[in-house]
Amino acid sequence: MIITLGGLAGTGTTTAAKKLSEFLNIPFISAGDVFRQLAVEHNMSLLEFNEFAEGNDEIDIELDKRQVKIAKESDNLIVEGRLSAHFVDADYKIWLMAPDHVRAERICDRENKSLETVNYEIKERTVSEKKRYLEIHNINIDDLSVYDLIINTGTFDADSTANIIIQSIKKINR
């Protein structure tokens, strides 16, 4: 079974992917891991590579291609990444969402930044990503029709989110 798990920053995609991986005993990959691998291959630090990627659409395209390739080589895999559902031939596609204030609080805790800074960064990043996804891939990130399940993780903790996903998969696979 191939599962994609996407969501904006701070919605809990990585946490949910780890929980699902444990509960289902299925490995997972994240777009972040693939991005870090690309940085190593380019002999750059993560910061250097991030700056390089901002002006280079080919990095986004390569990131997507790598996730597709890894998924095609697997029978069971969870693929975590914002756009994974648009590229990976998955059995089940999940989108996580959360209110901006919840996302901001999570990112503050994770990155040790002020709430004011994170709120600003979330707004800027969202505008930038929407524009890039539309320009590079012709994907409207606000169109959730590709997903089988959408969960508000502001309502549920990580274990509950994973359990909702598992129960939904079980119902579909009956």
C-alpha cells in the first residue's frame, strides 16, 4: 500500500507519517529527507542548498521525480510531502490541515522563534509556495479534490490523527 501525506508547514505531516509508519509497520520517506539528500549530492549545506533551490525550479522537479521513483520501487510506503499526492501513484492520499494559529504555535516550539516572526513567515511562505506550485507544476494547492481524506490536526493529537487514518484505510479496504 502506498500512502501520501501532505499538508502545509506545522500541520503535523512528519509526526503523522512517523506514527503511521510505526502503527502500520510501513517505512516512510519525506520530501525533507529527499531534499537533504540532494543537498549532499550537490556538496552544499542545507542552508546553501535551500538558497540555491529558491532560484532553481529544477530542484523542485527533481525532488518530485525522486519521490515518484522511490514509491514505484516500493510495495508499502508512506510518502510525506506537500505535493506528493499530485505525483505519486498512491492507494490513499491524505491532506492534513490546521488553523494558522495552531500551525504557528507548533512552528514556534519546533524552531524556537517568536510567534510574530512565525506568523509573518507563514503568510509569506504560503503566498510564495502557492505561486511556485502554480508556475512550476500548474497545481492549485487550495484544490483538495485529489485527496481521499482531509483531517484538521488542530482538533486531534498525533495518535488520534494516525488512528483516524488507519480506521479510514480499513473501511476502504473492506
